[in-house]
Amino acid sequence: MDIQQFFNGLTLGSLYALIAIGYTMVYGILRLINFAHGDIFMFAGYWVFFGYFLFKLPWWAAAVLSVIFTAAMGWAIERVAYRPLRNAPRISLLITAIGMSLLLEHIIIVLPWAGGIQKQFPRPDFMIRIFELGGARIQAVTIWVPVIAAVCLLGLLYLLYRTKVGRGMRAIATDMEATELMGADINRIISYTFIVGSALAAVGGILWGCRYPALRFDIGIIPGWRAFTAAVVGGIGNVIGAMIGGFVLGMAEIIFVATLPAYSGYRDAVIFAILILFLLVKPTGIMGKPLKEKV
Amino acid sequence: MLEVKDLHVYYGGIHALQGISISVPEGSVVTLLGANGAGKTTTLRTIMGLVRPRVGEITYRGKPIVGLRTSRIVRMGIVMCPEGRRIFPDLTVWENLLMGCYARTDPEIERDLEWVFSLFPRLKERRRQAGGTLSGGEQQMLAVARALMAKPTLLLLDEPSLGLAPVLITELYNAFRQIHQEGRTILLVEQNARAALSIAEYGYVLETGRIVAEGPKDELVSSDLVRKAYLGIG
Ligand SMILES: Nc1ncnc2c1ncn2[C@@H]1O[C@H](COP(=O)(O)OP(=O)(O)OP(=O)(O)O)[C@@H](O)[C@H]1O
Ligand SMILES: [Mg+2]
């Protein structure tokens, strides 16, 4: 594998990791596969698009606002759609999540300036600049993505292991009722979880746009599934596992495409082969502990 | 301090509590005895707001608390140490204790940490260890210590002696005595009547959702019902 491919794999892995964390954190607490998460990711690209082209904001301002709006969307979705179902059968929650996913996609389809047609994500110059490194031609975005992702992931670890609300997030994932008995406001902790997961997905969505600038209502679906797979491979519910799973999958995908370019159309087959392999050999994932059914 | 009046709780069609009335005066240790499935845990969970009663009143210092959120009830000073310890296994001992003061903002947290470490010195040695790696007895100490970190004025303990060796039970009950001497009121749920009646001044006996006996400690100890069913005498 040459340098260029290494950076490509690192970039893709970082993107999967950023998305996978949202899946894994929500699953860890609510035992819910948040189907809308991939669409949250997709929306982040559109927020930048709207801010940049419609409101003529500078790119960085559009990006920052996108993260804020996307985080707010994550918060609102939990508040409006999931929270009322906290004590409902799990299947109701799952179907609501699927409905939420479709709703978000269709909002984009019917929006007059966005429509169902493909748009171009605005990419700033500093992202698409190309330079030479050890004889290989590297696009700046493949450096920026891992760096920004690393900063975000370190920030997340700081939040989880050094702050009170982070401690609450880890506690609530093992025992929601015991956390409640500590006098903690569990709704607040759950809200924060959705905000953090969505903000990371937004960063992922914006960086994804810089790498793959096609913007359409359905761009969140495939990366969403791959990131979810990464979360399962890493051990669903485990944040560090999701990071590792993301990198493993990103690297594996790039290595496969680079070594067998003629078969690159089968990349999802490779990803799901990895998933099945893991489910057979280590069902709880890389970092997972034996799963206990929540009652 | 705590008054429970005519409490009826249902789980679906099961009538789990059938009109329970309990009174816990300020500064006392009151025990609630009963066999498996009597409804002891249900009573405590209802006080904490985790279960809604169909009928009945619960007042704490004169204020009705039925319908309040658990986090609110904890902040009013009622803290429960749940059955089965329920410590956070992935968090360190230290972090478990910090979880105990989640709802607190006052500056006395440091002092209370010192206090619980003096009650349970073993926790101090193990403060960096994950809660899940502690022994059963240590986990129970951690669960009690964690509840104390929430600064309870009324502490609800649900079967703290369950599964512990006699030496550990003695150690734990010595800690309860100190906690009581510090001015805290305790409602102690137990199947181990001998241990419970060693510190309680008043007790209730619960059977299938009903109070079948109550009275001051001495009266209970000498009553036939308690002697036969709970102390194994006679
Ligand atoms: N979540 C629940 N759903 C349905 N029934 C329940 C539930 N929790 C408790 N019960 C029933 O309510 C009754 C009282 O249970 P509870 O747990 O309060 O008893 P307990 O006195 O604490 O018993 P133990 O000593 O075993 O802890 C039991 O018959 C139990 O089966
Ligand atoms: Mg019980």
C-alpha cells in the first residue's frame, strides 16, 4: 500500500468513526438503532450548502452553523419522536426511527432549492489543494480529515472520562435506573448524548462533502450502514470500539479497492463479510463485553 | 418525616401493595421485614417515584411527593441504596462515588468523600479500581457509600445484607449505626430480621402486599410471628 492509499484509508476510517460514535452511544443507552443517524449526517452537508449558496456566508461560518443546526436536529428528534416512546416496546421505537429517516430524506426531496437532483457541496480551496509527499500526490483533505477527526475524538474522550455529564453518559449506558436514583436528570443526559452524536456526525458529513462533493437526499444511507457496521464490529455500545471499528473498515475498504480495482463494486460485500466474520468469531465486537439483555 | 398512607400498587393485574401505611419519624431507624415477593422493594421504589401508586399518599416533611420525578425526590433528601447493589461496573470506585453526588452543587463534597472513606477504608484503597472488579461485600459498601454521597436526610436501604458473610454484615451494620449517629434517618428493608432488629427501634412486617404486624423492636422480637418466621425460634 502506498502513502496515498494509506491516507485514503485513514480518511475514510475517520469518517466512519465519526458517524459510528453516534450509533453506538445511542444504542448503548436506549438499545435503539437510530436509523435517522445517517440522514442527520446527510443534512449536515445541506446546511453548509444552504449557508454558503443561499445566505452567502463564508464557508467556515456555514460549517460551524451546520454543526450547531445538526446537533439541534438530533436533540429535537429525540425530544419529539423518541422520548415519548421511552417505555414503549422496542419495536415501536425502531419503526419510529425508520420513519424519522424517511421524513428527513423527503424533507430534502421536497425543498424547492434542494430538490431530488444532485447538488455540489461547496469545497474550500484549502481542502482540495494537492501537494507532493514522498513522491505521492496527496489531496489536502486526506490530511485534514484524520486531523480534525482526531481532535473531535480526543474531545469526546475528554467529555466522557473527565466531565460530569460524560460520567453520567457512561453510567446511564450500564444502568439507567441506578443513574436516576443518583438524582441525575436522565432526560438531560440522553439529550446531551444525541447532541454530541449528531454534532460528530455533522463534522463527518461536512468532511465527507469535502472528500466526495456529490450532495443528494440519499447520500447518508450507505455511509450510515457502513458506520453502523463499524460500530458493531467495534462492539456496539462501546465508543472506543466504534472508533477502532471505523478505522478497520475504512482501511479494509481502501485496501480492497486498491488491490482489486476491477472488483471495487463489491466493496460493500467486503464490509459485510467482515461483519459476518466478526459476528461468528467475536459476536460482541472488538471491545465488546458479553451482552446482557436490558430489562 | 416520611408518611406513607394506604398505598396500593399494581403491576398490570398484580395487586402488589394492598394498602400499606408506614411512618418513619425524623432521626429514627425503622425496618420493613418480609419474605421474598412481599412487596418490600416495591414500597421503596414507589417512595422514590420509580413506580406510580394507583391509590395512596406519600408525604415527606409534610409535602406530598407522589408524582414527583425521582431526581426531584433525591434532591429533597430521600436517597435509596437499591437491592442488588447496582453499582456502575465500568466506572471506578471514585467515579461511582462522584455519581452519587450528581445532583449536588454544594462545596462539601470533599468532606463527605473523606467521611465515607473513613466509614469504609477499603474503598479508599480501591478507588481507582473498576466497580465491577470489587468483591460482593465491597460492592455493597460502595453502594451504601455512593448513596451517602447524595447527602441523604432519609436513607432507604434495600436488603443490604443479602449474600454477605456474617463478618461483613457486622461491619456494614456498624457503618449504619454511625450513619444514624450522624443524624440521618434510615428506612431499612431486610429479610435478615436479626440484623435489622439489632439497630431498628420500630418495625413493620410485610406479607403479600399487606402489613401483618408492626411495633417497637422489643414487641416484635417477642412476638410469635416474628420469632417463628423471621428469627427461626420456637
Ligand atoms: N416489574 C414488575 N412487574 C410485575 N410484577 C412485579 C414487578 N416487580 C415486582 N413484581 C411483583 O410484585 C410482588 C412484590 O415484589 P417486590 O420485588 O416488591 O418484593 P420484595 O419484597 O422486594 O421481594 P424480595 O425479598 O425477593 O426482594 C412480587 O409478587 C413480584 O413478583
Ligand atoms: Mg426486594
